[in-house]
Amino acid sequence: MRKHIVAGNWKMNNNLAQTQDLITALKHQNISSDAEVMIAPSFTNLYSAFETLKDHPVEVIAQNMHFAEHGAYTGEVSASMLESVGVKTVILGHSERRAYFGETDDILAKKVDAAFAANLRVIFCFGEELADRKSGNEESVVASQIKNALFHLDASAFKNIVLAYEPVWAIGTGETASPEQAQDMHKFIRKTLNDKYGEDVADQMSILYGGSVKPNNAKEIFSKPDVDGGLIGGAALNADDFFAIVNAF
């Protein structure tokens, strides 16, 4: 059975004190047994967050990493550095990394390989822009992003991958993606996996939705048969809102 997962991506928010305050609020929430729960603080707060939550079911994960093990990459963090502070899961390919930092499919393929070399699980993000959706190219764009970064892997690697579909056109644009549109794309993603790796890999793959999930729409989105959870942005910065989404399962 596929895992239900809700991951909160805190992005570039919260200093150390704010991180501790939010984690304290999270620890007082009732966690649904139906979902795996994760939070991704900033790099500077990962160790503190991990230490605070190491005996708690909420998992601390990383927002990004470099593909190199070490070297002259000022400001970057390697997979082994993440692993050394207790991190076991990393987000790769987020739309903001692609848009603002020029991350290509080739770069992301190397990052995925580096994560696996350090025994990290990967939440791999992808999704189409508004122009792609309006031109009817959303499926080809999504398929290309998945294939270029992941289809060099053996089928066995996919047990350590979670996919996260981000309709970039529905995040901060005034456009809205319906639960039906989310389901249609998740179904297509699962078919793409099935065509390459077979039914077992496709059926066991958790596919998250990352298109502005809120407490008031989470239940409907999560009720769709191919939607296995959410990658949450802004709503993850409020403990009550985040756990309202978690408990939507």
C-alpha cells in the first residue's frame, strides 16, 4: 500500500528562535496515524530541529543539496553533510530551484545519484509553467522532467523516491488548479512510470501534490485516487493549518 505523506517546505523562513517555536507548536499537535509527516527547515536550523524531534514521529528533511561530495562550492551543502546531522530525506528539483537557480534536468539527475550514494530518500519535484498548460503541453513537459532526471535509474531505486507534482501555473499566479486537474496529472504520472518500470513500481509510488494545498481544500484533493499527499508551502508555517492538512486523511 502506498504511503500517505505530508511534507512542509519552510523555504527561506524562520530563524532559530522561530524554528524552535514552530516545532514546539507542532509537538503539541495530534498526528494522524494515516500519514507520514515531514518538515524542511533551513540549513542553519536542521541540526537543532533534528535534535528537538529525534524522538518524535515528525521527520526533519532538507530543502536541497549539491551533487558534489565536497569541494570549492561556496555556500553549498553535500549529501553526506545532511546525513551527518541525521537527515534521511531531501527535496530536489523544486520549481523555485529550477526557476531562480537554473537547475536543469542534467543537474538534478546528478543530485539524485548523489543523494542515493549517501542513502538519502528523495522527494523529487517537477511541474509545468502557465505557458505549458495554456499551450496544452503540460503532459509532455512533466514526462520530460521525470524521464530526464530519473529514468536512468534501476527500478529498485524507486522505493527511495517520492514524486511531488507542482503545477507552477497555480502557485501565486491567480490561477487555480482543481482537484480534478490534480488527479488527471497524477494519473498520467503513474502511467508514465508504469510504461517504463511496470505496474509494481507505479502502484507503489507515492505522488504528492504541491499546488497551494490549504486546510479548506486538502480533504478534497487527498480524496483523489492517485493523490497520496502534499508538499506544503505557506500553510506549513502555521502549526494549526499544517496539521489540519495532515489530518485531512
